[in-house]
Amino acid sequence: ERLKGMLEQMGYEMTEELEGADLVLYNTCAIREHAEDRVFGNVGALKPMKAANREMKILLCGCMMQQEHIAHKIKKSYPFVDVVFGNYEWRNIVASAER
């Protein structure tokens, strides 16, 4: 809710549609392996959308991103992701998502 409020103050509106989105934010969880696998699949599916809309911002946050090996894998395997940050770095979204 805190991130949603910050994004709304920056002029973003919530949508359930990925197509045409200016910003995609995945708040991740590392509790279950299946959830981690879904994140990698969902992020991979964003690649053609990012190629079609170079202005799109892709942000990944949450406890999964706090794991050093996961953050490294994201940066290496998904270079089109703009920002990766952990739970306690949520204030970074302001600088990362500014239009």
C-alpha cells in the first residue's frame, strides 16, 4: 500500500493490464520456490513489452530481491529490468520511477 500511494502521488494509476503500462512493479516473496519460479517467468514475459516500449520502467522489490544470488541472477539474466530493491529500500522507488 505504501508503494502504491507513492506511485499515485507521482502520477501513476493502477491497472491490471500489462500492455501499455508505463511502469511494472513486482513485489516478490521468497517463502516458496514456486513463487520464485513464477517471478522469473513473469519477468521474462516482460522482455518483448520493454522492447516495444523503451520508456517502460520495470521494478522488482521484496524479500526475494534481498537475496544476493537472486538479485545477481536478475541483473545478469534480465538486463532489461530497471531497478531491483529489497524490503527496506522502498524509498528508492521515488528516484527510480520518476518520469
